[in-house]
Amino acid sequence: MGNDQVRFDVSVGALAPDLEIIAPVREWGMSREEEIEYAHEHRIPVPVTVDSPYSIDANLWGRSIECGVLEDPWEEPPEEVFEWTKSPAEAPNDPCYVEIEFEKGTPIALDGERLSGAQLIARLNALAGGYGIGRIDHLENRLVGIKSREVYEAPAAAVLYEAHRKLEKMTVTKQSARFNAIVAATYADLVYNGLWYSALKCDLDAYVGSAQRHVTGTVRVKLGRGNCQVVGVRSPYSLYSYSLATYDKADAFDHRAAVGFIKLWGLPLRVQAQAQDSK
């Protein structure tokens, strides 16, 4: 029923097309209860029971939980399903601030300390998780055609996503930002659908590398109960110009140029109004 079987099978087929894939549980058609019973009978360690039958997948980037009471979309996820995140109600009252440094779109340092990607994510998972950040209750459209309900914990991902998004707004043109959103959606679909080793995904990797070449800088994030907020951003490649944006005496924008721009920009509407709306 799940998507993982598609990802495993398609990836293996791309890397080693001559291999035969054997998936006993899928071929035997076992229920979750039967899987648990089989595992116990054959001394296969599994961290689930009939009373707590949650299906959990976890890696450095996130943790997903499904099954059990979560299969009823009306039911609120019980606290027992969460491990990485504290309940926002129990999070510290006082917020904390963290500075994340990016280089060409990749986070490289936390509060001035240069870290590997794994170290930075692990540390941010613990810090943001302590504030209840990164809980996601999601109704998913599986590739196999089934809607499912899953709960996710991804504290570091939630913070890094917001931080990167704000830094990208400062360093990327409007046209590139709009196209990046299209690329991101396509890229996500490819990965979700098990097409990691496809030619298109490989080609998009090259685009992403180019598109992120100026996404370098530091972002200050405020962590509070259940939410994170970007409160500061700076970059040596910033496209934000104070002298152009300010309303005070340092204003360098040529306001006279706006008259001709507005006239030309609005010309098609005036022509349409005169030719069509008046008749």
C-alpha cells in the first residue's frame, strides 16, 4: 500500500535492472497484526506492538508516523507518537535566537560555529524540537492512489526551510524565484515518486547548483513555542538596496522615471478600455 515499495523497486531497477526483487510481506498479503506476530515468532526485533502499532520511519532529516489511531483523520495525534518534539504547551516561555550561515544555498554554520551538515541538522533538531517546532499533521496523496494520514517531525527542516526561503528572497531575482518554485515542485515530485536516478532529476541538480550560487549569507531565526520566525537576514550578494528602498532623505530612486513607466505599463489597459469597454 505504501510508497516506499515503489521507491525501492524503481531505484533498484535503475541501478541494477537485472536483479529480482523479493518482498515477502507484500507477496504474502499480511496485515499489520500478522506482520507483528510473524516478527515475534521468528525473533525479528520490531519496535511495535498490537497495542502500539505505529509505522515509523526516521532518518536525520525527519521522522514519520502512521497507523493506529492516526488512521482516523478526526482524532488528534496523541503525545505518545512524538519523540523529537516537545509539546508547544510545555516548551520554554522565553524564545531563543539562532544564527544560521549559508554558503551557495547550503547551511554550513550555527551561531558562528562551522559544522558538517549532519552535525548542524542534529543540533538544530534538538534545539528546535525543544520548542515544539516541526510537527506536521499531513493528509498525503500516495503515488499508489491512496490518501493516507501521517504525522511528521522535522524540526531542523522547518527552521532551515524558512531561513533559506528568506535568504533566497534577498539574493535571487523575481523571475528566478518564480522559476525556482516550479523546479522545487518538480524536484519534490521526482524524489517522492522514486525517480531519484532519473535523467530529469540529474539535470535539475545542475540547475539548482547554478541557481544557488549567490544564496550566501546569515539568517537570524527566533524560536518560540511551536513556531520559528526569521527576524534578520544579511548577504554579501544582497539585491536589497537601502538607498532605493528608503523613504527618507537618502532616497536615490528617480521618482520622475515612474511617470513614464506607469504610462507605458498601463497603456494596454487604457487602449482596451477605449476600444472595448466604452462600447
